[in-house]
Amino acid sequence: MELSRLLIWGTCILSSAAFATSDWDTNPTFNYTDALGKAVLFFEGQRSGKLPVAQRVKWRGDSALSDGSYENISNIKINNRGYYDAGDNVKFGWPMAFTVTLLSWAAIEYEKEIASVMQLEHLRSSVRWGADFILRAHVSPTTLYTQVGDGNGDHQCWERLEDMDTPRTLYKITPNSPGTEAAAEAADALAAASIVFHHVDANYSRSLLQHSKSRFQFADQFSLEDLTLLLVHSTVLFLVTRIVHLYGDPGGSSSKIPITRGELLFLRDNSNLQYASSSSMVLYMYSRLLNQAHVNGVHCGSKYFSSSQIKTFAKSQVDYILGKNPMKMSYMIGFGNKYPLQLHHRASTIPSIKVHSTKVGCNAGYSHYFYSNNPNPNIHIGAIVGPNSNDQFSDLRSDHSHSEPTTYTNAAFVGSVAALVT
Ligand SMILES: *[C@@H]1O[C@H](CO)[C@@H](O)[C@H](O)[C@H]1NC(C)=O
Ligand SMILES: *[C@@H]1O[C@H](CO)[C@@H](O)[C@H](O)[C@H]1NC(C)=O
Ligand SMILES: *[C@@H]1O[C@H](CO)[C@@H](O)[C@H](O)[C@H]1NC(C)=O
């Protein structure tokens, strides 16, 4: 499918979305600068490896410093950097690459806006922390490490990142055990990050580009324009194919994207806000593209959407997350007066190693902290979680479908809220 068709279909999801206002719909105003800063700060709490002096999330310590040692190969330097993708302690390469791609896209598209509120350096650091891992995981032209940590072993324990003693099994793709999606997304991420650092750190940018090219096994004529296009393509394609996969053929008359009564895009009852925030990000970008091309709007079947209607819908998703919703609460931790207190997140749940230095073991973490009714001791500022399909939220740590934050939700939220800072 062509990019333009994908985007037009993207707006067609709006035809099932109401533009009406509801009875709970008062008109709060939000501090989008604050929300952007917090969404970016979240990534510091997800960091793996040796933390830098400039680390602002102080309840976290160094972790996973011997990652890579499982294969006894000294040149596997993946013990440093990269992100834990959610509330567990595994480094998953594919979602990490997607996260870096989204963050980079936001940094490129809204460079001026983000710089104007002093968040560009922080955002670039968040891109670099993920891109560095992908660079180091690409140990030879045909070998890419795609995961560190055994998911099942990890999930059996409720441990702080700094105490981790679960198997740090390594997974890699090679010519004998290929993985196209993981390889392509890693290449996308490196290409996108290379654009972010093009004028900032030319050497680093070049290195990112070389590794990206090597992953794609592309020829030398690979230009920056090609890269931008590729990036847009792959990200939009990823989002749209996910949606198509869930809801059938967009050409089919039966396709219908559910919207909750509170007007939240609701694609799946498991970390749903990743879809709401990524749709918002793509729709904002699309309305900008329309404006830049001096096109007022698009037809979707018999319906017409103006560029400003598209923007209004994209904004409604951000506002819902920040507090304009039936629960009248913010779904971003640390934003506003009322927000979730029982994040499903190991590091946030157990007292910081800085205040409780004794090791908390695999089972002790469950019995003392996971099953506790108390709020999490470490407030993971900027983390985003969300409600169920009835716009309700129970704020229970055990409810991982609704209470576990992810890096890709936050990355897409950064790309949405950045459109709102001025
Ligand atoms: C919005 O948030 C930013 C960052 O926290 C802060 O500096 C600014 O003063 C806030 N603006 C208002 C109007 O409260
Ligand atoms: C790595 O070395 C340790 C200690 O020498 C050994 O027990 C382990 O089996 C080795 N692992 C691999 C994958 O060779
Ligand atoms: C250039 O970047 C590479 C990869 O990040 C690094 O290893 C190297 O030291 C850098 N060289 C300079 C001159 O900064």
C-alpha cells in the first residue's frame, strides 16, 4: 500500500469516532510543557546499565552490568544501556527499536517546539540510550542481539532491577536464525537516530547510519531523503498493519474502530494507550502534512474531514490521558492531582536500593510488595497507563493490562504532546 492511501485510511478510523461532547466534558486546560517533560523523564527510570551522573530519576541504581556474559564472549558489550520495555526486567530489542524510532521521529518533526521548552537535550539523550544498545548489539554485519533476559524466568520473580538474579539469557538473529522484523526495526531505529544526531554529533550519526545500512544490506546510494521516507513508511506501516490486523481489511464495510463512551480510541484491552497515543501522533503528523501541502482536508468514503478536525481528534486523545475523562484523573503518573498509585512495575513497587539496601529476593518481592495495598514507594513520574473499555480504572497493581507502563506508549505520547507545546 502506498503511504498516502495508508494515511487516508488512517483518517477513516475517524469516521467511527464521534466529535460530540459528553456530559462529563468540562474544559480543563493542561500544561503540555509539563506533560512533555514528564513523558521524557520516564525513560530515565527505564534505563539499563550504568547510570550517568546526570541521571535525574534518583531512586534507580545501576543494573544488569554483566549482561552479555552468558556467552563468555568479551566483545558483547550489551551490558550497558538500553531500556527495560515495561514493568519487568527484560531488554526486548524489537519494542526498544520501535521506541527509539518513535522518539527520533518526534525529535525530528518537532525539533523547534521541543527545543523551545528546553526538552530537546533530554529527548536526544533518551534516543541515544536506546540507540547505543542497538549499536552494541549489532556485533557483526549478520549478528544482532535482540533480547537479554528470559521472559518466563523474569516473570516468576518480583525483583528490583538492581537485585536481579534471574537468567540473563541472550537471544540473537543470525543467517541461520533470521528475524526480519527485528532486523528491519533495528535498522529503522538507527537510521532515524542518525537523522536526530546529524547536526549534533556527526561522528555518532555516521556510525548509526553505517550500522543501519549494514542491517538493511543496502547499497551506497542510500540518502538522507530515502531514510526519512523509509522511516515514515515503516512507522506508519507498522501502526496501520497492527490496526488492520486487529480489525480486518480497511476496504471492508465491516471495519469499525471502537471508541469508548468517554471518546478514547480503544483497540485492545491490553496496554490500549499505546494505540491511542500512536494514532494521535500519526494523525497530528498527517494534519501537519496536509497544512504544508495546502490541502484543507480529506474524503473518507462519503465523509469529509478537515485538517483541523483531524487535529481536534488527535488532541482529544492527549487530553483524555491527561485528565479530560470520565474518571477525572490523569493517567500519567505525577501529572495533576489524581493519578494511578499502584503501577505494575517492579522497580517502582519495591523501595529504592538507596533507602533499603538489603536485597529483596524473587518471592519476597511478591509477598511484601506486589500484594501490598500501599501506593508504590517510587513515583515513576511520566509513566502512562490507562482505563478499560468502560473508561473505568481500578488502580490495582495486579491488573497488568491496565496498570503496566511501556516505553512505546510513552514514546508515541511524546510525539503527540510535542505538537501541543508552543
Ligand atoms: C508548566 O510546566 C512547566 C514545567 O513544569 C513550568 O515551568 C511552567 O511554569 C508551567 N506553566 C504554568 C502556566 O503553570
Ligand atoms: C561460560 O563460562 C562459565 C564459567 O566458565 C560456564 O559455566 C558456562 O557454561 C559458559 N557458557 C557458555 C555459553 O559457554
Ligand atoms: C565515533 O563514534 C564511535 C561510535 O560511537 C566511537 O567509538 C568513536 O570513539 C567516535 N570517534 C570520535 C573521534 O569521537
